[in-house]
Amino acid sequence: MLGELAIRLTQRDRTLIRLLHDLRVLTSPQVSEMFFDTDDAARRRLLALTRMGILERFRPNLPPAMGTAPYHYVIGETAAAVLASEDGVDLSDFGYRRDRVLSIVYSQRLAHTVVTNGIAAGLYGFARRRPDTELTTWWPERRCAAEWGSMARPDAYGRWTEGPHNIEFFLEYDTGTEPLDRVAHKLDGYAKLTESSRIVTPVLFWVQGERREANLRKKLKHHPGNMFVPVATGHAATVDGMVDDGPAGARWLPTDVDGPRCRLAALAERWPGLGAQAALEPSEEAAE
């Protein structure tokens, strides 16, 4: 049975289910952006994979005025068996539990996870259309917590390439529900991580809108952690002219300038001291 299903899976299918296992949940528009040229093609393939038991899907309830939510997809037991076979382990050792996978359906963090994954989807989709770009790494929240949770808990960690520019970054998605002081205090953990690792990695805050961004920037600029950690903010409403390149585009505004906004990869030029090198002490920074 598994062998017959495995034969019917394309390499794109296998990449999708591997990514979905890591990200926990993706919406149909996100899958379409990442892997397909049209929404119709995405819907047809997702329906086929669902009928094969590879994927499971659900629709969150929305207020009547907001219409109908898109289908949200998680991996099914058959997909877990395929991944376990690829990894050379038994399904029991792979760690799949259906109740744990489906817990995202009722999680209070569902919307947060979907928006964060939307940033990844935007970058994957852009890279699919542009051969000089690549999202080489995307670690979701769970993996970040396992790696750095004692100091910082980013919503994601990514490595992005566009042309000659490469940048690593931590992503913080601000839902708009936390007090701004609490959001800004997250820089404390990133400053400790920078001091411990001696690796300077910028923190990018994705916020809910222009007003929220402006007020958060005031807090971030005056937070002591901003002396050790490069920080930029962005939000979905910013578009560079007539071109919408999503999170890869000119949507990011470093806290040490008032404009113009930078493309994601161009932040590496803005901050030439990134990477595995000693972070400047505040006294040294002031001396420059």
C-alpha cells in the first residue's frame, strides 16, 4: 500500500510534505505560492493528496463578516510513513502522532503560525520565480526554541540570498496584542545570545500596520539591546512602487535610519558587521 502511494508522489509532493512537517500547517494560497503556477493547479493537487491520505485539511471558523477561511493543511499518517521511510526509521520512531499534529487546529497560536509561515511562503515563492534568489534555511519556532530557547525564542530563523547578497536573520512576528514595551524587551534575549555566540544576527520585526510600526520603532530605538543587535521593522502594507516582491522586497526599515526602506538582502550592505565576528562593545561603538 505504502509502496503504491510512494510511486504516485512527485518530488514536489515529497518536498511539500517534508516542509509541511517542519512548519506544521500551510494554507492553500501559501502552498500555491510556494510550489505552483496557478491556484487551480494547487487546489487539484492538494485535493488529490488529501484523498490519498497524504494530507489532512481543515477550515478555521471566521466571523460571518470575514467570509470563509482557506483550507489549512497538515500532514497525514501516510505522509509521516513516507518521511519515515526516506529517513530510514520506523514510523513509531519518527514521532508522528495524529492528535499532536491536529492540535494546531484548536491552538491559540494558529493565526500566529500561519502568518509567520506566510513570510516563508513569500520568500519561497519569490525564489521560485527568480533564479538568483534562494531561501537556503528556514527554521520554525519549535526548532529555534530547541536551539536558543534559554536566551531568545524567535518565531523563525532564516538565511536569504539575492544576487551577491546574503543575510541571516531572526524573525519576530508582532500580532499587535502585546504591550510595545514587552515586545521591545525581547531584544534583551537577543543581546545575550549575541554576547554568548559572538555572532551578530539582525532581528526583523514584522508588525500589523504603519501606526503600530512607528510606535514600536520608538521603543526599539531607545532599548539598550539595540546597541548590540541590528534591528529592522516591516509590515505588509509597504510596497516598493508598483512592484510587490513580498518580504523579499523593500519593506524593511532599520531602526537607525528613517528611510528609505531596504530589500531584505540589501540589509546585509546596511549592516556590514554581521556574522561570526566579535560584537562591538557600547564604548567601542560610541568611539567610532
